Amino acid sequence: MSDWIYAVILGVIEGLTEFIPVSSTGMLLLTKQALGLSDPFWDTFAVLIQLGAILAVVVLYFKRLWSIAVLVPTVPRARAFVLSLLVAFLPAAVAGLLLHDVIKQVLFESPQLICVMLIVGGVILLLIDRFAPYPTRRDVMALPLGTSFAIGLFQCLALVPGVSRSGATIVGSMLMGVEKRAAAEFSFLLAIPVMAGAFVVDGWKNRKELMNLGHGELVAVGFLVSFVVALFVIRGMLAIVTRRGYAPFGWLRIVIGGVGLALLFLHKP
């Protein structure tokens, strides 16, 4: 199969899964293994194309982000929101820096763990969708710092492949009384500093590979595909969550994890 096709497939997977609670990292790892992509280039490729998904959030929320940036110097509400995002970002940032090598070298090498966590996370999503506390917070611009910090602690769980960053933050938000759609939007906006930080860390650790890529066209294709797909996914997810909640994503996780475990069992030496 051509490298161009691999680039498109991975771009689609990144765009599809980065913002829905099914773990983009887990899905990319499983996809690379299924396609037999063992070349270190594809690990670096997966990091780079995350920027396409980040750009999709920036484009869709540009007006809100721009208004916040303009109002930060003069409006306390805007400053409070920026501080809220920073507080939610810090726990995972610290944990990621401290545990980066362990996570990459140990947890990322276990497709069985990814599949199990997909199933466990799916069950949790089904339960939280049905039994979450009554929502008392519907405005992502007005979350208390304590709530934001708690959401950030939940986000740390996503350092385990298969957990899902968006899933962890959404579950944490709903347990803190945040309404379903607002939980999704906060997760989208929180993704901007989180994914940008992850890109910087991984980019620095893989700087030698980045300088010697020689695959600029493949990266450009993956970046563009992930950007376009993520644009549609973000809009579609908000519509699904508004009408049906998070149960469809819970069932999707369980199916993917179950099929993955079955395939791993069948191909076990």
C-alpha cells in the first residue's frame, strides 16, 4: 500500500477521534499496528498532524477566542476564563512531563491495554450519561477554578492510551455538574493548549527525526485531512450530544475495544 494512502488513513483517524471520546492516541496506535507501520517516521507523523485538529478548533471557535483575547486586558470575565483553562491544563502538563518516557515506552506498547481501556471507558460513558448529577453549570466561560482544576485532574487519566482526553475531561466535567454540551465545548477549547503542549514536547524529543523527515508532502496531506475531518466531527459531535447524549460514543468504544481484543486473540502466536 502506498505511503500516501497511509497518510490519508491516519489523517482521517486523527480527525475522527481527536474530539470524540474514543481516544485518538489509542486509535492511531492500533491503526499503525494493523497497517504494519513500524518506521519511526509514522510516530512523528502522528504528532505533527495533531496540529490540523487543533486548527479546526481555532477556526470553529475563532470569533469567541478572538473576543476573549481582545477583552482579556479589560474584562474580568475574560481573564477568569483564560485562568480557568490554564488551571485545567496544568495537572496533565506536569504529569505528562514527568511520565512522558514511561508512558511512551511501556503503555504505548500494549494494544491489549488500549482495547481494555476503550471498553472500560465506554461503560463509564454509558453510566455517566445516565446517572450524572443534575447540571448546574451551563456556561463554559464561568466555571469556578476548583471545577476547572478537578477537570484537569481527570484529564491526567488520558495519559493512559485508550482512555481518551476528551472522554476524561467530559466525564470529569459532568461529575462536577457541567451540562453535556458545555462539557464538550470546554473539552474542545482545553484541547488547544493541551495538544499544542504535547506537540512541543514530542517535537523536541523527536527533533532529530523532524529535521530529517524528507516526507513533507505526506505530513501536509495528513495535516490537511485531519483538519477537514475534525471540522465536521466537532459540529457533528455537538449535534449528537445535544440530541442523544454520550451513550452512542460509549457503545462505539465498547465495540471497537471488543473487536480489537478479538482480533488480538485470533492473531496470538
